[in-house]
Amino acid sequence: MEEIKDSIKESFLAILPVSAVVILLQVLLIDLQWEKFMLFLVGLVMVTFGLMFFLMGVNIGLLPVGEMIGKALPKSQKTWLIISAGLLLGIAVTVAEPDVRVLATQIEEVSEGGITSLILISSVALGVGIFVALAMVRTIYKIPLQYLLLLGYLLVFIIAYLTPDAFVPISFDAGGVTTGPLAVPFILALGVGVASVLREKDSSDEGFGLVALASIGPILAVLLLGVIYQ
């Protein structure tokens, strides 16, 4: 019951600022047609309820399951299984991430089909999956996070010089959309679950480091896609 109350509260707090700004602009500046403004209000109500149910699902089901999987994997004492599970789960949650699909659809429209949504989603998902697997390696072998981040972003800037200019902004947008409302809770819970078994003292830090590392994957994936297209 507490999760439901928190979800409702978070939904209203998330929607309130943008609602207030748009309504204020409508009164003082924009002066949209009444029909269009009513459509905005109807959409606002639908988004509020959709976000409320989405957050309820994340809090009630997604987070606990992610953490349970994270705690169960190390008990197998099979390194390859932990890394493979990180790869597959990273790909799966990215494919399901709504923000990634919005970005892919817009890019397909702007490029007039030159970059299809399927290719972009597949590339981004593979990039996230590989770096979630790398984050599992980091947790298992206690590799300092700053070394992996430094190496990752060094590769990003090197490949950015080799790829067409149009792919550079797309790649960084891809890195942003993968840290969305579906992928982040699950990846965080997975990382915390694995770290709580392997490294009990700093499991929270391990979870946050996993998300930071995973966000590099889609940037590199899209940049490499640009090199291939070139």
C-alpha cells in the first residue's frame, strides 16, 4: 500500500512543473486554440495515470525482481553466468525502454529511413548489454570504476573523430535515453543485488557505478554504427 501512495505522489510531483509552465505560457504568451489546449489537458491526465501505474509496477515488481536476480546469480559461483546474465538483461531492458523507442522513431523520420529504428534500437541495446556485462566484471574482480570510465570516454572521443558528424549528437542522445525510467531501476537493483553478495560493504556504490558505466555503451555503439555507415 505504501508503494502505491509513493507512486501517486511521485507522478503528481513529476507532472506538476511542466503542467504549470505550459498553462502559464498559454495564459500569458502562446494563446493556443481551445481545442488544442483541451487535447493537451486530456493528454496530461493520461500521462499522469500512465506514469502512476508505471511507477507502481517498477516499485512493486521490477525493483524486487532485479535485486533478487542480482543476489541469486553470485550464489551459482559461475563467473560466466553472472556476466552473460548482465549482457542479456542489459539488452532486454534497453529494448523495452520507452525513451529509446521514441529516439529511434524520431531519428528514422529525420533520416527518412536512412537509419531505421530497428538498427538503432539493436545497436543501443547491444552497447548497454556489453557494458552491463563489463560492470559485472568490474564488481567480480574489484576493478576501480574511474579506470573503466576513463577508458570508456577516451574511446568515445577517439571514435567521435572517425565517425560522421551527424552520428555524434545522436550517440550522446542515445546515452541519455538509456538512463530512463525502466532501465535504470532494473540495472540499479541488479547491480546492488550482485554487489550485496560479492562486496557487502559498498553495495550501493557498486549499483550506481554500474549505471554510470552502462551509459557509455550506447554512445560507443552509435558512434561505431556511424563508422560502419560511412
